[in-house]
Amino acid sequence: MTRKTEPPRRDADATRHTILRAARQRFAADGYARATIRAIAGDAGVDPALVIRYFGSKELLFAAAARFDLRLPDLAGLPLREASRALVRHFLVRWEEDDTLMALLRVASTNDSAVAELLAVFSGQVKPLVQALSGQEGREAAERAGLVASQMLGLALTRYILRLPPLAAMDHETLVARVSPVIEHYLRGGDRIA
């Protein structure tokens, strides 16, 4: 007598996570326009219909995959020089452990959803940190946060996406030593870098 075996049960949360991981990697590598549901499903080892079942559309999948938590460290109480160094070091490590920011950067030039997500990261995560470190509020804090974001996003773009040879080859500590004084200046304020 042959015994009927049941197909393995899928863990919905694990499947969603696998699809999201594959989507982040595919969007980071190919950008939004070239990434396809079929390719993402293939990378995740699932049927394309399952991707649509969980996420509804490519745009909704991108929106879910693009949620990015910087996991900013608590820098309260550190002198600005040390806080700036810690912040640059944190960004370098964070970008290298998660493809989501790279996907956002690649796609933001052509996709409003990516722009919205980057703005949400800026207003919800970077700006409050800059306010806390600089002691500034309102427009002054927003301007300083914008300058910090421009420096860090520019570094990510040139190092990880464009792979500008000098920056792509530079070790973390050299980058920290060279970029953190600029970040410190933005946090401290004033017209000249000391």
C-alpha cells in the first residue's frame, strides 16, 4: 500500500522574506525598470504568481522592498567629532550589509515611490538624529540634515553604484577620517570647515 505524502507546507512569513530579499537584490542590481517579477520569483525560488499573491504588483513589491531602516546608533552624549566618525562608520557598514539603499538610489532617479521612500528615511530617521546632535530645530535642523544626507548619499552613489575607483578602493577608516570632518561641520554649523 502506497502512502500519500503531503507536499511540504510553506511558511508564509519565510516566503515573503525570501521574496523581499530577492527583490532587494534584483532592484539593486537591475534598477526598477529592468527588474521583472519573473526574475525576482526565479531568484526567490518561487512561482511568479506567488509574488503577485503576496505583493499585488511590481510597484507594491518595490515599495515593500524599499523600506529601509538605517538603525542609527544612539550618539547622544558623544562629542560632535566622535559622533560624526561613528555616524560615517555606521553608514558604511549599514550600506554593505543591506542592498535596500542601493536599490533606492538606483531607482530614485526614475521612480516616484523610491523618491518618497528616500524622503521618508530622511525626515523620519536622519533629521531627528541631526536635531538631537546639533541642538537645532526647524529650518536650521532641516538644512543641516539635508547637507548630511547629501554627503552620505553622494558617498553611497559614488562608492557603491558608480564604483568610482578611488572611493571604491578606500578602506573604511580612511573614508571615516576624510568624510567625518565634513559631517561634523554640518552638525556644528557655520560657514567654514575648521
